[in-house]
Amino acid sequence: QVQLVQSGAEVKKPGASVKVSCEASGYTFTGYYIHWVRQAPGQGLEWVGRINPNSGGTNYAQKFQGRVTMTRDTSINTAYMELSRLRSDDTAVYYCARDWGEDPLLSAWGQGTLVTVSS
Amino acid sequence: DIQMTQSPSSLSASVGDRVTITCRASQGISNYLAWYQQKPGKVPKLLIYVASTLQSGVPSRFSGSGSGTDFTLTISSLQPEDVATYYCQKYNSAPFTFGPGTKVDIK
């Protein structure tokens, strides 16, 4: 079955960077986009961006352009999201999710990674 | 970018009630609209796509409608297990923006 396993919680200081990983199993990693969605405490879902694991091509939400970098390592079926110049309002649970391939519908989700930004 | 809005932001209804949530896009998105359900402490779950098609395994009391800019999610008979926050999401093109969510609970 499709499974996405994310790295553990992180605590970072303002201005630092964080890199979250998402290891995929149960399907052909290069066949489906991986999306990243975040959720601040008590808040709604926010789409951050996506990566095509086959080509490495990315789309980012404008809000994160210049601060987010999504990469992948196909040898270990893992996608990464790095967010730089962290601020306190970046404190959130970051989810990776796999889409359907032909449509960007998110049908499989990782367990989430809490990133806390605090001085 | 296209903005997504939802109303109401929260609602409280009795078991068995019919519940309707509205989602609006700032520009037309045809029927490229999905609904997700997020129960407390859980990851989101895809409920409906192309505005009105139920994902496999979703109870038939859920339905979706709409096209263009205005969409609705209806729960025909609210059940205790439907307590959740519901999000719409556009997916015609990136960015795949979510609506702000509608929190549903039991009166």
C-alpha cells in the first residue's frame, strides 16, 4: 500500500533553515507528484508547492517563492522540502502528499512534521 | 492567483440535519474543485473531486455540486462521525489553493 513517512519534529531559531523529508513506498516513486501542504496551529491547510519526482520540476506558491526548495532523491524514493529564513509564523505541521498522477488530487498523506520556530 | 472562500466558517447542527457548505472561487475553475475532510488530530481525506464525484468509500450522504465559481458540499443527514473541518481546493492549475475551511460540529 502507498505509504509516506516523514522525518521527525524540528525546533529552529528565526532565520534558520529546515529540511523535511518524505520517504515513499508501495508505488513507483517517479510516477506521481509529491505535494507539500502546511497547517499552522489551529489554522487551515496551505498549499506550499509540488515536485515531479521524475523530472525534478517544481511549482511553488508565490508566497514561498525564494524561500522554499523542493528536491528528491530517486535512489531512496525520498522527497525533501527545505524552507529558509524561518519566521515564527512558519511554525506549522508540514505534510507531504502524493497525488493521482493525472490530477493533483491528494489521496495519500504523510503523518506530518511539526516545525517550531522559536528564539 | 485565484482565491478561494468558504461559508460559513463554522456551523453547529443536530444529528440528522442537512448541512450545506459553500465554496467560491474568485475566477472560474470549471469543475476542478475537490473537497477534503479533516477530523481532529488526523490528516486530511479526499471526499469529492471534479466538484461532484465521490471518492471511493465515501458515504452517499455526502454530495457536491457546482461549476465555474460557486460550489457546494452537502451532508444530507449529519452523523456524529462527520464532525470535522471541510476544505475545498481548486486544482485546475497551480497554485492549488485551499479554502479557509468550515468547521462542523454537533449541536
